[in-house]
Amino acid sequence: ACIFKRHILFGMDIRFLETLVTVFDCGSVAEAARRLNMTAAGVAQRIHALEADFGTQLVFRSGRTIRPTPTAMAILDRSRRLIRDVRDIKSIATSGMLTGELRLGVIPTTLSGLLPDILIPFTQAYSKIDVRIVRDHSVALYQRVLDGEIDAAITSHPPFAMPKTCGWSLLREEPFVVLTAKSLRMRDPHEILARQPFIRLTRNVYAGQFIDNYLRKVGIRPKELFELDGFELIAMLVDRGLGVTLLPDWPPPWPEGLSLRKLPLPDPSFRRRIGILWNRSSLRLKLIEALVENAHATIKKKRAPAAPRTQRSK
């Protein structure tokens, strides 16, 4: 870390690290030179300069192929983050326009419904922001935000109080519903959960933990058939008559051709809260704020009632 700081503070051009990373990405000096619009000798010179400054070998050469040494592997991920951070700092300092890379985590149930509604107008309004999408489940996204691996996440609120270092903005609330095949005659949601084979959402995600807490609270011990990851998979199994389930009423589209009933729970306050989570100390805070503002404007616009059509007089 101290060596990296010295590179920036004492004038080592960040492009030297960019060159090293590009060489490893390409696997050869010649291809890296073409991509960087440099000569192969210029690329090799930058690598030699880094090796001299670090005091250790960074590349293995085997013919035309380049491979990182163990030392280079140890600093590769940190180099990538450092390059991104320096680019963002330069962008903030030299331009009033929002530019840079925004690494956005998303949970699977927002990928086809909520995410496109937010991303399309956002990328149109901020064409200089390079959005990188990372798909993962809620528990992992929360940790990746805390660790700085991603800048923000569209995810569910955890079942605990978050630290003040985290920012949170609510986008939507989803009531939990009991899902059954339409052929099932029973109507009482709690009776269904207690008596029918139960397909449980994995407790490795926050929604699964909420479901487990609710069943404990109301004193229901379901006849558990499976514990699975994936809302759509569980819904399809319920449609086939294998059992019933308890899930958030996630945004469409749902799988086509399903014949299901959605039964509300007696407690309407039992909901999954979907929002944007971020680290308040992020260097990309302005980009995150733009995303949050745009997301709320988009959702508000979708909720607004359509203007009534007026008939033209003949």
C-alpha cells in the first residue's frame, strides 16, 4: 500500500500500472501495445520501470506469452481498484460532468423488472457513467458494499440495523404472499402453510430469513419439502403441484404459463423492502446520488396515473 501511495504522490504516472494490467489482460506485450496505441518497446520499458521501482520481477516471459509473477498476482486486484479510483478523482477534480465507473450489485428478482426501468433513463441521462452490473444474492451484496468491491446495490433491506457508514434509499415494498396452485381449494393462508408440503426459500438470503422469522412468530412449523434458491424455480414447482410457498410478491415479469394463486397474509406489514444500498465514504458518491435521484424519479413517473384521453368532437 505504501508503494502504491508513493507512485501517486511522487509523480509515477498511473498509466504505468494501467500498462501492466493491460499486458496481463491481453497475455502479450504486442497485443497490449496495439490496445494502448503504443510500441512494444514502450510497453516493455514501462514494465521494466515498474520492476525497478518495486525492486522485484513482475512478469514471466515464455516466448511471446506474458504471465504475472506471484508478486504481480498479489497486487493485481489492488492495482485495478487504484486505477479506477484515480480516474474518478481526476474526473471529479477536472469536470463538472459526472463520469467514471459505477459498480452496481443487483439481486436476481430485480434483473428483469425493476433494474431495466431504472437503468434505461439513467444511462440516457448520464452517458459518461460506465455502469458495471454484478449479480449476487442479498447477503453477499451487503458485504461487498461494506468491503468496497461494489459501489452500490439494488437489494433487500437486511433483517438488522445497518451501520451509519451505509446509505439506504427505499424504492419499493413487496408484501409476502402464500403461493399455491390454482387447483388447491384451501383458502386460509396459515392453514395452508401448516398443512401443505412447504417449499422454502433458502435462509442464505434476507427474504428467506424474514420468512423463517415470520413462521416462528406465528407458531407454524411447516412440512418442509425443499429449501431452494431462486424465486422463479420455487414458483414453477408450486405451479406443478409439488407444494406451497411463502415469497415476496416480486416485480414482473414472472415466468409465463403459471397457474397460481396469491393469498395475502393476515399481517399486511410483513413486507420485503427493496432499495439502493451504498457506502457513504465511496469515492463515487456523486454517481450514486445521481443513480438514487434518477431511480426515484423513474419510479414516481411509472406510478403516476395516465392522463385521461379526451374524445375529439366529430
